Amino acid sequence: MEMAYTLATDLANLYEEFLEAERPKVSAQGYTTLAGIMKRLLQWFDDEEIDLAEVGILEAVRYQSALSERLTREGAPIATGTMHNYLKVARRFFDYLVQTERVQTNPFKELRYPRLPEHLSRNVLTEAQMGRLLGELRRFDELPLWWMRERRYRVHVIAEFLYATGLRIAEASALVREDLDLEQRLVYVRSGKGGKPRTAFLTCYAAAIMGRYLETGRAAIMHHFTRDHARTLFGANKARVAQVVNGELKAVCQALELSIITSHGFRYSLGTHLLRSGCDMRHIQAILGHEALQTTQIYTRVDKEDLKKSLDEYHPRHWKKPAAPMQAAP
């Protein structure tokens, strides 16, 4: 409903000008997100009757306070990460206003942002759990109806692809056939996070699955419908691919009594599993496409329960299992 709001002409022109300047710097998904946040930002200043040229630290604090009072559709406060995204867009926008000499300073650089929680996402399965999940997805041919089999097969392929490459769902959804080099096991991401291109890598197993998918599986799925994104690797935009994958993951995880993960859980799980296997941190950084090693280092943060289990298991002063009672000689 918010996006139906019509900006005043001067703000609408500035909105379009800023987005055009930022378009080359972000991915397609990032551009859509940026456009939505920007419209809400300008709407807030318009509603509050605040001239952009007069925005100072007090107005920036008022905007931050208004964000803290925003609620989700479910009535809960917005997440700290969401607030960070809104404030980063505001800072980015006022940087642009400074560069174009519309304002003197950027007041959003003076704000103290709320602290983000420094924990690894719960959107992760253990290696054994991931094996069970992928194994169940692979049994797509056992489902009773053809559309169930096709849907499960499609999710099976996407799941193996995401777990091998660590790609975000938006990156995977934007790929076309020419972006894959199965012989070299390379994936060329034309517009990753921040609009930057990068190269991802396939395992031998995932390359074989993708080979069969491209030879026969994809055509079997795609011929049923006319699709707006027929040229893309998975035949749909990011929102639709995520909807299909997350819906199937929820059903399968529940059936297997696993924690429910989303499509992004494959990326989180890959980073965690590589680290546990002894993979070099900088190699994980390259595989996941992290620009800064600090981002990758979140995978070194382990759950407190894991630490307590390790302490109990490996500390020299722990309870020994009682020896089995001796059996009386016959």
C-alpha cells in the first residue's frame, strides 16, 4: 500500500535522478530494494514537511526514531538489520546530495546505529542433516503425481546448486545458460551483491546434476508453461524461485523433523561446513564471494551449547561412563 504513494514533483525527479546514478552500483535485486526504501524515505520527509536542505542531526535522529517504531505486517518491531538497511540508504542518499552540492553535510554519518547481533544464523543444518534433506529431495521420482515430481525435481536441482556454489537466491535466479561452464565447473555471476561480478564454483557432483538438468530436465519442466523469465536457468524471477524452494523445504524439513531452513540456509550451511572441515578462511571468503574477510569470520562464532558439549567431551575432568558389569562365568 505504501508504494502507491505519489511523491511531489521535485522529490520524484530527485528520486529518479538518484536511482539512475546508483543503478550501475547495485544488482537488479539490490536496485529494487533501494528504490523501495528510497521512496519511503522521501515520503517520510514529505509527510513531516521537512525540506531536505534543512535536514540536520535532529531530523536524522527523528527519522531513526520513526524507524524504531515501525512494525511488520505481523505487528512486531522491524528487525535491527532492516533498520540498518534503511539508515544506510539514507546515508547513501545524503552523500549524493553532498556530492551534487545540494546540501553541505551528511547528518546521517553522525548517527550511532543500533548494534547488530553477532551470531551465526539459525538457518543452518548440520552436515548429517543436510545429507538427509538433500537425499530426500533426490527421491523426487517416488512422489505420486507428475506435478509433485516435477516440483520436487526442480527444488532438488536448485538445492544442490545452491549448496555447491553458495550463491544467493537472487544471484542464482538471474543466471542464464551461458553463465555456466560445466566442463571447467565455473559459474559466472554477472551482477552479485553490490552489482559486482564474480565467479562461483561447482563441485563435480553438482556439475553432473546441472548437466543432466540442462540436457533433459529443464525442458521437461519448462514446456508446460509460457514464462516471463524463460531464458533464465531456473525459469522464474527471484521471488518465484524463492517461493517454490522455500515452500518445498518447509514441507520436507517438517516431514524429516529437521529445523526448517530457507534457500539462504544452503549458503550459511556451506560456509559452516567448509570451516568445520578445515577449509582455509580465505578460501571460504572466495567461495562465498565475501568482499571482506570480516564477513566470513562470522562462521567462526559457534553456539554456546556447542562449546559446552565440547568442554564436557574433551575436558580431562569429566564423568566416565561406568564400566559394564562383569558377567558370571557359566
